[in-house]
Amino acid sequence: MPPFAGSVPAARRRRIALVLLQIGGPDRLEAVGPFLRNFFSDPEIIRLPGPLRAAVARLIARRRTPIAQEIYRQLGGASPILGQTRAQGQAVAERLGDLGEVRPFVAMRYWHPFAAETAALARAWRPDVVVLLPLYPQYSTTTTRSALADWAQAADAAKLDAPTRIVGAAPVDPGFIAAQADLIRRAWPRDGGRHRLLFTAHGLPLSIVKAGDPYPDQVRASAEAVAAALGIPDLDWRIAFQSRVTPQEWLKPDTEEEVRQAGRDGVGLVLVPVAFVSEHSETLVELDREYRAVAEAACVPSFIRVPTVGLHPAYIAGLAAQVRRALGAGQIREAA
């Protein structure tokens, strides 16, 4: 029996709610503080008992808000991630029209539209099935698991009882790898000089990694697949981690230190944000401005930053294929 047979009136096409899960970002400077409090209040991020976690979240947010506001001021006062995520959702939905009426929704983890808002909108639309699409190529408890648990709670509160299917993390998905490789080829210098490919990903505290988080292994899997797809003989490539936000020990090597190392080695840098699929503060400010300044001070011969995969046709096609596989799966999984 085909999925959902008999559950949809013949008078209308099957309704598929495609829910894209992303981290989110402040939509104005006044939202930076609340956004940070929400972020650091996540039990997957700060793994302390509730009252202590709340106090730590308020402290970190208060200290970081002026710094973060200056970052977002450089972006015009708001994060661009919501608009990009909506565009990605629309692009994926357009490739799935043969499956029924596919409507994209966006649920952000730490700022509007929150999962609770989106779940209520989805319920009002009365979908026949919900497909959750986390926009995190590599799985982490701090991103994917957190977002799925948040959605499960919101969907339960909204009484959204449609069958739910989940698109799993796919660090070596052919579409994602092809998009990354194509963007690198376009950016790769043709000057004949020495260049190093530096894959950079958001960092993670080592305590979380030691607790079993697969994120660094999946980041390496992505980088290895992209490097292989490039087919450049004797390619010099490395992985580094950026965006450390708490004082504990984090994944190494640090991206900033790798930029300085390129200066000491006398090689140009081609930076690839391998764990980000849309442009936001970590790419547009941290990579493009802050690390470029570090590179200039370190006398790095050249500094090129490869764009995120965004709306690259191969990436969007890959996401659409993953959604099709999720819908064709024989088992409906819970959203947590």
C-alpha cells in the first residue's frame, strides 16, 4: 500500500508540510540580547541544571551582547539567515510538486519564527504529512537533536498530529558535496602559486564531543569527500574550527590560528565554510572581515572565501532527493 493511502480525500492533492529547521538570528539590534539568552539557555548548549544554566545564560548574553550587536550592525542590523532559509525552502518545494501540494515552513531554534509559531501555522494548514528538514549537514546534539526536540515539543503543544518524517544528517550527500566542489573550483586561484584549502566549521566544546557527539567525525567526512571530488593532485587541505563562545576547551585547531599558520608557511588560503549552508554572521563578518584582517597582518599571500552552498542547484536537488527518500521510507519516525 502506498504511503498515506486512504488518508487523503480524493478531491484534493496530498498536503506535505516541509519544515526547515535552522538556528535563526536576530531580526534587529534590540533582539540580539534575547537571541543570545535563548541560545545559551538551550540545555544542549550549556549542560548545567536548569536554574544554574539560566544564570549562566544571562551572564554570557549580557557580556556578549555589545560585541554581537556590533557584528550585526555590520550586517545592517539584522541576520540574513531567515530570508535565505525561506528561499531554500521554496526552491526545494518547487522540485517536489509531483508529490502533492508541498508548502515550505521555517522553524528557527533561537529567534522568530520559533517552532511553536510554525507548528501552529502548519496545523492550521492541515497537512497530511510533515517532513522535518534540519539544515545542518553534519549531525550534532547541539544543533540537529536540539532542533528536533524543540519541534517535537512545539508540535505536541499545537496538537499537530500529522505523521512526521525526518530527513537525517547527510554529511556526504552527493548534492551537498557536488555544490561545495563546484564553488571551490570557481573560486580556486589560477595564478600558479601555492594555496591551501581550509575547511572551517563552527566549533564545539570538547566536553560535548567526549560525551559522544559525532559532529567532528562528520565534518571530517564532508571535507574528505569534497577534497576527493575536487581531484586536485597533491591538494593541501586542512580542517579548523571557529566561533568559540565559552571559556572551556573547544575543538582544535582554531581557524584563526590556521590563518596565521598559512602566513608562516607562505601559502595562500581558500576558506570553505563546510558546516554552514547559508550566509550569516559567522561567514559574512567572522570569516570575511575578521579573519581577512588576520590574514593581512600575517602576510598570507592571498585570501579567498568560498560562498556557502545556499541555493546552488546541486545542493537544492540533493535536499529534494533526501525529502523524497524520507517520504518513501516505510517507517514514520518520531520527531525527537
